[in-house]
Amino acid sequence: MAKPILYGADYSVYVRIARMALEEKGIDYELVPLDIFAADGIPAWYLEHHPFGRIPAFEHETFRLFETNAIARYVDEAFHGPALQPADVRGPARMAQMTGMLDAYGYRAMVWDVAVERLEKEMPDEALIADGLRQAETVLKVLTSLKANGPWLLGDQLTLADLHAAPILAYFVKVAEGRNLIERFADIQDWYSRIAARPSFTRTEKAG
């Protein structure tokens, strides 16, 4: 079976989600660097892989995908290794609810409105950060309410929900406001410490 190819940048939350899935399955893959914020813009050839010019994109033999959730599900189902999706009826629905919530309500607030605004702007927009923190608090409350008993978000099985949430939280806790807020949610803080210790997390950290 040919080595899968992932296109994207190591700074990207969504590229990291896909990479963590590949790592958890023990798959040898190639990461082709693709910086969508490069001064020269998005190369024309890449639009054949992702017509909207986002990252990641994925290729396995002649099969191409974009959208992280689709990539992660394919990786889990196409390759041998530990299952990353629940086998029951309700588990996958709960997993999709968690990843959908994080995409719709968590990513923008936690990563861009709080972490990027605080870390990369000379004069951060404090009102934007405050709004982001309020949204992040709601996300953490809901994630706590949805979390099953056990070490992982869905209980005893590590799933794509954990791999989806981890890179988003990783950006959020880069700043003091994020660390202070997550400390108020003991279940999520314990979960994050656990996922952050996994090889799939440490091997996909951005260098430098």
C-alpha cells in the first residue's frame, strides 16, 4: 500500500489533527509543506488538491480528500491499527457532536480570538480576546457536560474526538488566559494532560 501524503503546515491545528490520526494508527506518511500564508500566495497546483486553498489536503494512491473530519475518518477506516471511532450506535454521534461543536464554536474563539491575538499582535484587541474567552468558557462547559466517565472524551476509548480537541486546546493554553480558564475545568484539564503526553501529540508539535 502506497504511503499517504498530507499537504499542509505544521502550525495548522487541522493539519495536526490529521497527523495525530496517522500517528495513532502507526502509519508512515509524507507531510508536504504548504504554507497558505506565504507571501507568494497559494500555488496554483495545490488548488487541484483543495479547491478552496485551505489545509490540509490528503492523497492516498489515486484517492484525494480535503476536510479534516473526512481525512481522519478515512485514515481510521482504511488502515490497520487501533480503532479511533466507537463501534456502537451512539458513540459516533457523540463524537461528531464534539468535533462539530469545536469547529463551529471553539476553534475561532480559542485559537484566533485568544491565542493568536495575544501572541502575534503588537496591540492585541482586548475586546476580541474577552469575547473569545467568554465563548471558550461556554465550549469548555459543554465539553465537560458531554465527556463520558473515563480517561478520554468518550470514555475508555481514545477516539477522533480527542485528536480533534487536543490541537485546539494546545493553542489555547499557550496564553495565560487560556491556562487560567482551563484550570477551572478539572476533568478537561486532566484529560488535556493525558493527551498531551501521548507520542502522537509530542511528535506533531511545531518545531521551534
